[in-house]
Amino acid sequence: MGLPLAAVLADVTGNVVGVDIDESVVEAVAAGESPVDGEPGLSELVAETSADGSLSATTASGQAAADARVHVVIVPTLIEGTEPDLSMLLAAVDAIGSGLDAGDLVIIESTVPPGTTRDVVTPRLVERSGLDPAEFGVAFCPERTASGRAIQDIRGAYPKVVGGVDDESERVAGLLYDELTTNEVIPAGDATTAECVKVFEGIYRDVNIALANELAKVAEPLDVDVTRAIEVANTQPFCEIHDPGPGVGGHCIPLYPHFLTATVEMDLPLVETSRGVNDEMPSFVTDATVDLLEDNGVAIEDARVLVLGVAYRAGVDETRKSPTRPVVAELDERGADVWAADPAVDVPAVPDLPASACSMADLEATADRYDAVVVMTDHDAYADLDFAAFGDAVVVDARDTLGALPLTTYTVGAGRS
């Protein structure tokens, strides 16, 4: 998300320096090339802003900080176990602090545990810069973008939220983003409230997906299509149940609940249970695969299983926290010979994935060698496959994306057909 934001800011302001520790990224931007794929309009915008000097890039973070008046941080916040890892954020803050001047504004866009901007970032900037906290501004303005539509989102698909550590920081951050977005800018009132907005958005989705996933498990006991029941239930305006699936992936939703539970010293049973429900879904998918195979007369240790989809969602080259990883790992542990194919991901390059790669071009030609097909990502490319070529294989459709097939199928949320 950093490069799309930098490119849009450059287009609006005419004067942006992007900082990255990866020299290849800096070299690409300097050459007017986008090292980020799958973002409509980004390559053109990087080429345009680089060519006219609006956008440049460097690895010299200290010098960039010394030259800048507005500093925007958008680096990942990862999880170690269940604890937020702020190391990347703190490294960026330290670099800014080394070049911070009176009158500068620092904006955090990285998603962080509530209270981080006020209690961690601001004191650290004071320590590194030697300035009084009243001499510079700090605000939290959460990134509200999705892979594959970053430019559209940044330019105004959703309102922009701003929250400052003081009134003036919030006011000035609001002025900046008002130039950036065609949508409204919503003042949260303070930085911690703005941080909660982003974390709460992710937790809401995690809890809602957990509800859908738990409901999906009653499809066979009740002999009912749960997904159809959800679809019809959602015609009532007070009901908005999400779709069930094989779990929750990506670098956002699976992490945000931990940002809250690790911050407050109290039990949050709904948040914690929902995370557990979603974490268990890959095992549910694996069990469904094993059961179908056994009913088809094939033991899992003798089975060759094709997994379609390594990306955590359709159309993106991103495998972080993908539910496919634990499904492949469990199938491998149970003795299956696991293969994987994905039109958006270079499968052989995915680390620690115990599966052989099958190219999309070879899928139908090699289809008769598989005993089971597990669809984990609803890439459009899978809709064009001739599933009849898979012969007597069984299918687990974890995304309810295939419709009726000429094969024995288990669909998460709809059961067997």
C-alpha cells in the first residue's frame, strides 16, 4: 500500500520522496517502474510522477526525513505469536525522529494497537528528535485500502478517518487528506479513537465471518443449504451475515483481533472465540476432503490431492495467512501427495508449502491423476476448467464458487451434492 499512497500523494502535491529498505524497489521507482503488480493504474501513475519529478525514492531514510515537512508511515505491523510486533514501525519512527524539525507533521497509516500513536510513537519522536511534543504534530489516519483496488480506494472510495494527538494535529492532517480524497474526511476526535476505528472494522469482519463459518457446519446435520439461507436472511435490513469459507487470510483481519486482546488486560470472549472458529476452518476443510475420499474408496495416505488457490483471496499475489497453508500442511501430514495451482501466485516460490506445483496450463491435461480437488481461492480462472476431466475425483469447494459439477462435491455451507 505504500507505493500507491506515495504515487497518489505525488500526483496531488508534486513533491514526494518514498523511503524503502529494499534497494530494488527504490531502483524500480527511480526508473519509473512499479515493483507492485496487480494494482490497476499504478504502473502508469508511477511512470508519470517519476518522469516529472513529483515522485522519487531513496534508502537514505534519515536524509529524507530531514528534507520533509510531512512524514507518512505505512509499514506492516506483524504478529509474533499473539503479540503485535512494532519493530518495523519503530524503525521508521526512529528514522523520522532523526530528521524531525519543529512544525513537521507525522502521520501513521499503519494499523496498530489502540494507544500506539499517543503512548509509543509520540514519546519516541520526542526522544529521538529532542523536540518538545508541542513543537510538531502527530496524527493517526488509517489506511482503508484493499489489494487490487488501492488507487481507487486512496482517491476516495471510502471516507478518510483522521485523529490527532492534539486538535491542531488532527486539523492539519484533515487538510492534507481533504486534498487527497474526493470523499469526506471524518475527524475521529483523537488518535486512539482513529486507531480503534481501523481495528474495530477488522474485528467486525472476523466475528461476522466466524458466525457464517459456524452456521456453515450445520448444512449436513440439517440437510440444508446454509448459504442460501444466509442469502435470503440478508434481505432483511437488520441482517448482514458474511459468506462462509475456509478461514480468514491476508495481512489484516487475522491480525487485528490480537491488536486489541494484547492491549487490554481483560477477557474479550467473543473476539477470542471468533478468531478460534476461523482458525479451525482449514481443519474442517481437510476433514471434509478426507471423508469424501474415504467414501469414494480412497485412503488419504494413498491420495493425490490438487489444491486450487494459494492466494488468500481471488486476484491477488498474496499468501500471508492464507488458509491454504494449513490445509496443505494437514493433508501432507496425513500422507497425501499434495499439488497446488494458482493463476496469480508463483507456487514454487511460496516458502514452506509442502505441495508440488502444477501449472495452470497443465491442469486439464493432468486432471485424471488426482483423487481429490480442493478449491481454496475463487479465482475466475477456475470457472473455465472442465471438471469432467477429473474423472472420478471428488471435489471440496471451500468458496462455493463452482456451482453444479459432474463430480461428488462437498461445498462449505451447502454440504454434499
